[in-house]
Amino acid sequence: MSESDPFDEIIAAEQDRDPDLAVIEAGSRTLRTQGGPPEADVPARPEDPELDKALREVEAELATRWGETKLEPSVGRIAALMDVLGEPQRSYPSIHITGTNGKTSTARMIEALLGAFELRTGRYTSPHVQSITERISLDGAPIGAERFIETYEDVKPYVEMVDSQQEYRLSFFEVLTGMAYAAFADAPVDVAVVEVGMGGSWDATNVIDGDVAVVTPIDLDHTDRLGGTPGEIATEKSGIIKQDATVILAQQPVDAAQVLLKKAVDVDATVAREGLEFGVVARQVAVGGQLLTLRGLGGEYDEVYLPLHGPYQAHNAAVALAAVEAFFGVGAQRPEPLAIDTVRKAFAAVSSPGRLEVVRRSPTVVLDAAHNPAGARATAEAVGEAFDFSRLIGVVGASGDKNVRGLLEAFEPIFAEVVVTQNSSHRAMDADELAAIAVEVFGDERVQVEPRLPDALEAAITLAEEEGEFAGGGVLVTGSVITVGEARLLLGRG
């Protein structure tokens, strides 16, 4: 697609200005003139000062609880909360999603498909990119701050009741899970799309019995809690596969696939496997995304436009389509496929904030929440396919509990230079510690250290612009969902 006149005008207006002011004030305008994915649904802080204050008070109360990295492997507390709430999670069918990478994007695709078929959806995903309210969505959009606060106040007395009866208080994630299930019942929704927080068997979300269980690709992450091999990790994740469910399996390592298939046999679940019962038939790069031909459980779906980049998103789309087909009984109770025009409309409207999301042009700045080696390899492949960068600068801020060396090694072939930084989370790896690893991977001359994220973004944009304004320099911000969320705010996307 050729550059439109409005885009030329904006570029001309920005040429003589400070490039970082251009990031904040014009980045999203230039993106929209280029087409590409729909505006991502990431809510900003409430404009009403009183509402914002009330939301911050709720966030502060939740922050006093165990964080998402401190776990006690049990569903006892969340089950007790569901009991006193009247088992809200039993009032609607659900699609339950686990895996190592791709869960949130797949959940968003499933949600879009269900919504296009006029079902009222609830979606629960984690972590959030910018706002805690993103985690709970109704009808394809995050619930508003006011409703989030009301939901918290509604469940709070029951949470305190359970706290008083348990050895440990309910965790941050457990309370949010309870809020989501209560909000979905109150709406009410026709179907819930639920992403696990970590693992499966003892994850707080696993008090539902998903009619459809989805397992995205399993790789090594959270090895201290889930196991050191894909097979060991699959054992934990297989816990979401319930009696007589339908299981949608993305392509898996052999040992993981064996574990998942055995569990399916044990509980009389029906299995559909990517590459056998469904998959990606063809794909080609298109403006702002890709054009797909997908084989589903009920037949072939051609000319499906997906406004997301990368082969892995095409595979996520195939998994999402099969999951929705299974939910509707396609391939089992009904032989005919889903309506192709509705499928096309749904996929064309999908967004996935912080997943190869372009937030600025000239130079192009891309955000991607890859935080483990497998995710980084998928991102690196997608960047090479979707963007024609002559010089790509990385901005990396990672969490200290991740395989940072593996992540950096995956990005080394595509980064000309890397600016290491740290986000505001207490889990963030110290920038100097990260730099020491980066120097071993990239060499001293290719590593720059900027502990403050705003300074890191400025440095990376300056390095990318050394190629000249239209020479193809770019910046990829990655390493953590928190880093991406904070960068997104700094770049004027929140």
C-alpha cells in the first residue's frame, strides 16, 4: 500500500521536531494512516479523579496480597471462595486455555469468533499490559473502572470470610479470578474464555470444567515450579483437561504431546491435533498482517485476513478456530463448517496489545511482550518476515526469574545493538546485571545501558535514526509484559 497524503503531511510536520516529542504526540496518528490492526483495547486511567482514586485504593488493597509469583499449589482457597459465592463459574460454559506462549492472543481470537456469532463473552487473561481492568472483559472490551470497583466490593466480604478460615489469605490472582467468575455470572455471559495464570492443575482458574480445553505450544518457562522438561510441564498443564471435554492441541514437543494425549484418554476426552485434524494450509504476508487459509474441523476457510504478524499468530488462529468449532460441535454433532463470512469478519477485527504492536513510524517502534526463549525466537522470526528493517535496535528489560540469556541469544541475530534497561517492577532484573549477560551474548560494542526506560527509548530511537529518517531503522521493545506496558504509556498509547 502506498503512503497516503495524510501520512506524508504528518511526516513533514514532524521532521523538524524533537524525535521523542514526535513519539508521544504523533506516533499513533502516523500508525493509523498506515492501516494495520485495529486500535488495541487497552484502557487508560479514569479521567474522573474520584473514580481514579477509588480504583487506586482497590489496586492498593490487592497489592497487599501474595503476588503472582508467590504460589501455594492448591485450589483449596479459590474453591472455598467459589462455594461462598454460590459457584458462579458453574453458570456458563467455558473454554479453558493453557500453554507456554500464545495464550492471550489465542483467547482474544476465540473471543472475537464467539462474539461474531452473537454470543455474549467473558474473557479472563493475564498479566495486564497497562491497566488491571484489562484482565476481565465482557463482550470483547475490558470492564470499566467503575464496574471493576463494584465487582471487588461485591466479593470483598466473601474474600475476607475465606481469608479468616484458611492458613494463607487468598492471593492477588485468586481474588481477581473470583472477581472475573462473579462478573461473568452477573453479566450474564453465554461463554467464558479463561486463560490460566500458570500451569493448570493447581492454577486458580481450574475450578471451572472447560467444555473445550486448549493447549498452546508448551516450552520451558517457570521451570522452578512446573518442571524442567516439556513433558514435566505438560503434566501440570494437562490438569485443565476434564471428563468428556474436547481438547484442542497446538503442535507440541513429543514428550509433551504424549502426556497430554494420555490424560485425554484417561478422562475420555476427544482430541483434535494441529497438523492432523486442523491447521494452517497457507499463509502470505499482507499489509498490516497476513492472509490465511485455515483447515478447521469442519472444512477449509480461505481468504482469512488476520491483522497480526508472524507465523505463530497464524498457528494461534488455527487453534482458536478449532476451539470455537469444537464449542459449536462442528466435526462431531454437525458436519458443516462455520459461516465463512462471519469467521473472516471476526479475525479481521482481532487485536493483541503488546504483541508485535507498531506504536510509531519513522523510525518504526514495535512492542512485543516476549519474555522467554521460545517466545523470543517466534518474535525474531516474525520481525524478519513482517518488517524490512535495515538496522534494528533492541530495548530489553526483563524479569530476574526468567532465562534472560536464552532470550538475548534468540534476539542476537536480529539486533544491530541492544539497549538494556529495567522496568519499575520489583521483579525486574537490575540493568547492570542484565548488561553483563548482554555483553557476553552481543559483545561490549553492541550493548548500551540505560537504567531508566524513558532514557532507553530515547537512546534506541536515536540509534535507529542514525540510518536516516527513511532508511529503515527500527526499534523493538521487549523482554517483559511490564516493560512493554510502561513503554506503551511513554509512547503515548495509553
